[in-house]
Amino acid sequence: MFMKDNKKSNLKRQVIIYSLVAVLLIAIIALIYNISALAVGRSRERALEQQLFELNRIANDNNNEIDFRSSPEFIEQYAREHLELRNPNDTIFIGR
């Protein structure tokens, strides 16, 4: 009887140990997977931050260009050069 109880106890102990090893193995695999997913996520975040920085720079450049082209000086220069418009008090010289 003592042998049967001892064998049952050893069997229970082995089942518990194998179960704990299996759970530990699953936890390690999940940890490795999550660490790699985190690394990929951080890499993607850095790429998106760089892209955002570049897009903000382009938007700023575009806003500066819009401000410049909206200025009275630019509009007058454009009208003179491309539309051949003149102010009434301009003196026009014609070369020979």
C-alpha cells in the first residue's frame, strides 16, 4: 500500500512539474513574441515620426511660399513680368 501511495505521489509530482514546465515554456514563447512585436512597433513608430517631421517641414515650406506669393510685392512683380501690366505713372523705355 505504501508503494502505491508513493507511486501515486511521484506521478502527481511529475504531472505538476510537467505542467509547470509547459506553462513556463508557453510564457517564455509569449514573452519572446511580445518583445519582437514591441521592437517592430518601435521601429514603425520611429519611421512614422521621421515621416511626420518631413511632412511638417514640407507644409511649413508651402505655407511660406503661399505667404510670399500672397504679398503685394510678388503680385505686382508677377503682373509686370507675365501679364505685361504697368502702373499709370510708369515710364516705358523702348530700345532701338
